[in-house]
Amino acid sequence: MSLRVLEPGLCSLLVDQGRLGHRNLGVPLGGAADRWSLTLGNALVGNLPDALALEISLAGPSLRAEGQVACVLCGAPFSMMCNDRYRVVGTTFTLQAGDELTIGGTTTGMRAYLCVRGGFTAPAILGSRSSLEPIRAGAELPCLAGRIHGRFLRDLPFASPTVLRVLPGLQADWFDMAEFLLQEYTVTPASNRMGLRLDATPLTFNDPGREMSSEPVSPGAVQVTRDGRCILLGVDGQTIGGYPKIAHVIQADLDAVGQLRPGDHFRFVRVDLAEARRAYLKRCADLDDWVKRLRTSLEGWRGLSPVNM
Amino acid sequence: MPPQLQPLGDQAVMAYFPAEAEALSFARTLAASAEDWLLEVVPAYASVAVFYDLASIDYAGAAVRLEQVAWSNSAHKTQPGPLHIIPCCYELGLDNARVAQHTGLSPARIIELHAGAIYTVYALGFCPGFPYLGYLPAELVSVPRLDTPRLRLEKGSVGLTGRQTGIYTEARPGGWNIIGRTPLTLVNVADGYFPLRAGDHVRFRPISEHDFRQLEGKRLEDYDS
């Protein structure tokens, strides 16, 4: 069973929860830019959180089902048609052999996840099935055959973030934090999974000649380049960097970073480590709650138990 | 000396050591430990990022454990990493004239110096498997990066800048001064092939263009044994 790629879309990538444990080799974390949406999408079709799904960015692909496939699209509210019928983000559906699924664009947000029951199949590389390259036209995306009743998530609004919470970066004292926090930032088109280039009034270096040696960095780091511009590192961001970091987005807000699109405006707001941890634990608990509710409702159906990848 | 600990966001404890060797030794000891909150250990030069599971420990808790590990680790020495010989064709360099101009050395002397030193892999990064090697002999230090990075450097390009030299393990844009090229494959992500590790040592062996063509595409393990 498989989905055939008719049009690949802007940047459609097979992803799971990422390649943890290999940054010492220079291999980025990778995986879904919005792990929350991936996890919910997988739960909707009865998968474990780490099942491989197709990440759609800004402009989606066209795919043809080679057989019966149980699907859901979860994340930003992309428009989507199956043959001539509209399908809605967050509601499961079954594709029949020959059906063409066309995922369009979205008015808000950046990414969504096409999850299929059983997950897509791909070889594991360094403990993850996330691909190293986006899908191409003509490619075949192997998956399991399956069907599913209409299931959907209520009360799950989608909104682009307007505020990202940060901790001070390791070189925060190179800059004026007030100047950084007062500004509004705009995501520029020169942004991708590696990082978002932000537009704002260039930041002032306290000592423009100051240098540092390269050191480990991670997703969420806000680096400042020589010209005072900010780069917010994404999930595919490099593992080591030599730019000073003024701030670091907290883990609870990293999925929000994955939903920022060119043209979006937002601000940074400063929190402390205790607040960051509270926010993280709450987010984990909330996600757990959703997954449990979905799983419970799923187990009520005969023959439809969670699928282990 | 105990490391200085600081938070890398809410993801990791950054440990800064007085010297590179201490950081590498600490990273190795820690990576071999079985701390259940420990996610990843990433060394780079004199710093080590220790990624922790925020659900099972907080920053302060992780920092206390790391101080204990650093204290007990300072007592014993770790084994030095293996030495890899990496062939390098200096005729395939792109910026040898520029390096000669900045250093005032002849191209032959540059090769002699670059291939005469034993380097330590201080970090892998930039792209998968890219070894940051240090430190260059004093005469080769301080050649600035190119003003405009090249859009594509071929796989195997050997470059230098500041006190560092390194190898572009995959084709990438880059601003380092390229003084040679190795024919060897030093990384294959899909196969999980990463023969160089932080703490290993590297020495370059000058080879001719003819030898370069003969060796092109071979893996390090088929040459370095």
C-alpha cells in the first residue's frame, strides 16, 4: 500500500519525533517542527506519537491513494480536497484506491501533519525514520492499508503565536535586553526548518569587537549576527554555532515556532527557569490528556486498537 | 578547576571548562554514565552542553549532579583518542595564494606546516560529521574567512580560518580558506557512518592529484588502518 506523490508541495517531509542523541556527531535533532500537532494527528488515527507522518508546509502536495488508507491532517487549517469533496483538518477520513488528495494552502499557521493509520514506512537512520530530503513528484510513500470512521477533535482552536516566552541566552550580557524585548519581530521569507530570520531594528552590541568560540546550540536559540539581526533556530538548526545568543525560547513554545510563517509578527517575553518548567509540565500534561481521551474513545471501537510502529 | 555551569535555555546545562582536554574528558565520562534524566552530551572546544529531560529533573538538580561528576572525573585521566591519517591533495586547494599572502609563507611551507601538526577533533558540527580541528601551528593562525562565502564547496574540502582547520564532510556553502581536498568519505548519515569522534586526533598526509583520483570515495577505515 502507498500514496503516490503527484505534486510534492513546497516542502513536504516525512517526519517523526526526531533524531535525539546524535548532536555530538553534528546531526541536528530534526523531526516534526510542531510535535504537538504530529502527536495529536497520530493519536487520531490510533498511532503512537512517534509514527512517521508527512509534514506539510505552506503549500501542500497532491497525492493519489494506491489502496485504502486511513488518514487525518492535523495542525494549521490547510484547505484540502479529496477528489471533488472538501475535507477538514482534524477529522479522519478514508481514502479509496485511486482517490486524489490535494492539500492546498492555509490562511494562518505554517504546518500540518498528514498522519496515516500505521504510519508511513521508511528505514530508520540513527534511530529516526525522518527523511533527510523532502518528497519528490512521482515518489511512492509506503504505508499500511486501513480504514477509519469519522473522528474529530473538538475545542482545539488553532492560532498563530503572537508571543514567545524566552530565557536569557548565554551571551545576553552582550546586549541590551530591554531593547530586545521592546521590539516586534517579523518572520522574513528567508526562513526554513533550520531557522527563522527575523526582521526588526538591528540590536546594538555593547562591545562590537567581542568574539566567542563556537559552542553547542539548540532549537529555540536566538542568535544575533554581526549586523544585529536575529536568527531563531528551528528543529533542523545546526548543532554548534559561533554567534552570540541573546535569548532562548522555552520548550513549551517550540511547537509555536514551527507554526510561524513569513510575515507573522510577534514579541519575546522573558520568563525564569521555574516558569519555563511549569509551562513545559503543563503542556506535556495537556497533550497527554488529549491523547488519552482519543485512545479511550478509540478502544471503544471493535477492531481498532492503537497501532505500534 | 570545576566547570562554570549556565543554562542553555531550559534544555541543557552548559558547562564551561578552563581547557579543551577537560571538557572532552568530562563529556566522555558523562556519556558513559547511566543518568536516567540525561538525553545528550555535546562537547565543543572547552564547553559541553548536557541536555536533560525537563520532565524528570530541573536545571538546579542537573547542575548538582554534573558538579559531582566533574569532581570525581578530575581525579582520573581518560585515554587519548585514536590518531587518523587523512590524505589531502593540496594542489586542489582554492585559496592557497590567499593564505600565502596573509601569512607571508611559501605554498610549500604552508603544506609542510599544515600536514606537520597533529590536531584534536574538538567538535563535530556545522554539518553532519564536520570535524573542527585545532589548533593550527602559530604561523598559520589568523587567516580571516572569505568576505563572501562560496555557494558550494565540494565534499572533502579542507579549510582553515582563525586557529582552526576542518573538513567539509558534505558539499556545503562555506567561507573558510580552502587549501586542499581529501578524497576520503568521512561521513555517511544514512549508514550511520561517523568514523571521527570528538577527542580523536587527525594528521594530514600530502598526496598527489593522481593519488587523489585513485582514493576518491574510499572510506576512512579502508585507508586508515
